[in-house]
Amino acid sequence: MTLAEKLLQDFQKLPEDKKQQVIDFVEFLKSKQKQEVEAMMDDIIDTNKEALMELAK
């Protein structure tokens, strides 16, 4: 059984309120990951601002 299959099997056994909590947690993780990527990109831009400005000419 794959991890996805196990997760789906366990998820389907949960009551509706617990399913909503799982969905909320997944959304939280996705949001957190997006914020981490955005912060990393901001850092890269700040670190290389001069080079990027030169390339933009």
C-alpha cells in the first residue's frame, strides 16, 4: 500500500469534523511552504539586487 492509499483509507474512516481538521492542516502546511519559498526568493533578490538591476538595463 502506498502512502497516498494509506492516507486516503485512514481519512475516509474519520468523522466529518476530523476530516475538516485534516483539510485545514493541509492548507496550513501549503501556506507555510508558500511563505517559506517567498521568503527565500526575497532573500535571493535582496542578495543579488545589483546584478539584477544591471541585467534589467
